[in-house]
Amino acid sequence: MSHAAEERTYSEDEVKERLARELPHWRLEGGWIRRTYKTASWKGTLMVINTVGHLAEAAWHHPDLTASYAWVEVRLQTHTAKGITDKDFELAKKIEDVIFWRPGKEGGALEGTPEGDQRFAYIKYGA
């Protein structure tokens, strides 16, 4: 889909219902779907920004970001469609999956970052 005419925009009620079902930590506000990620420090904030940047660039769908020392807000809207489309939901889901990936919880060779040791903390899981 590369043309706005082909992009289905969702109504406010549809967006809210889909967020509740698929992306419960995201919210609809001001015509954007939004999510604030709490981080442990500036290092974590930069890691979230770079992760979102990589995913957005790979998807060719670009969010607006606002950041501070210990948080990042991601805002998604399909500009060409002037609303919320499947592109926004799909990118939001991919961002959630990657930001909250915890290999140590899955088993296998990748152990994940040490829990309880603030030297390695970067994202506040569950926040």
C-alpha cells in the first residue's frame, strides 16, 4: 500500500477497541496512537529511540518521538491517510515486541540482562 486512497482509516471507536484488544498500553489522544516507555536512564532512553528508529525506517512509517531522561513517548499516525491505519497498529505491535523482548525469560543461549542490578537496567518492564 503506497497510496492514501488504499489506506483504510479507523474511526475513533474502532481505534479504541483495537487498542484495548491488541495494544493495551497504547492510547488514542489527539488523533495519534501513543505509548510512553519508561526507561531506567538516558542510556535506556537512547536505546528505545534507536530501536524505534530502526523499526520505523525498515517499515517506511515514521513516528513522532518525544524524549526525556527516563522516558520516550512514541506517537503514530499515517500522515498520508490523515488518520490511524493498519500501518500504525502493525508498527506499534512490532515496537512492543522488540522493546519488551526478554530472551532470559524464553530460555535458550541468550540469557538477557541481569535482573536486579541497576548497572544493566535500561527499560522498566511492565511500565
